[in-house]
Amino acid sequence: MTAASWEHFSHGADMGVRGVGPSREEAFEQAAMALCALTTDLDAVQAREKIDVHCEAPDDEVLFVDWLNAIVFEMACRHMVFSRFRVVVEGLRLNGSAWGERVDPQRHPPGVEVKGATFTELAVRREEDGTWIAQCVVDV
């Protein structure tokens, strides 16, 4: 089984985010890391404040997009960046937490602004080896 990880993939003028993990929840967490890594250097973000996020959707793919868009919303409204995540999925309900801090331009080098997650190249699936992948393109 593959260890949890995240990565970016190119898609025209936008960017793809992909989370990989031994569970669907860990794949969602890793994809959120990939999303936030587009905005700043994650190593510079301290997990000082916890924000709770709740989503409900008709299927795993919409749930994943809603999760990422909730993170984008929280970053924008609270002027925060996040570096740690925890996701629990029960059926088609997601209860998640994001830890981070308010943006400090002196410590958080700016990356790109993520406007939102899209349905482009959207996939939430379990591979034959048991590894989960959660991915989509985000509008930047």
C-alpha cells in the first residue's frame, strides 16, 4: 500500500491537486495539503488555530469538491493558511478540521490564489492495491 502523499499536476492555465492515501479520508487530507501548498510554503505555516468544516453531498466526488471549496472559503474569509488536516467521513457526510494561522506576509511567501475546486479531472477512487486517490483541477 502506498503511503499518504500529495502532488500537483498541470492542466492548462489551472492546476491539478491530488491526494493519495491508504484511506479515502487520508486522500482528502492530502489533497487539501496540495491545495494549500499552491498558496504558500506549508513549512512556514504553524498549526495554531483549528477550524471545523462540515460537508454533505450525494457522492464521494461532490463531497471531495465541497471539502476543497470549504477550505478555499475558510482561507479567504478568515485570511488564513492551513498546514494540517483531519477528515472523518461517515456515509456521505464529512466532518473535517483544518489547522493553520492568519496570513503573515513576512513568513508566508505568496503562491497563487486558488479560486475554487472544479469538476475537471475529478476522481475519487480506490486502486486495486487499496490506495485511495482524490483529485481535481482547481481554478487559479
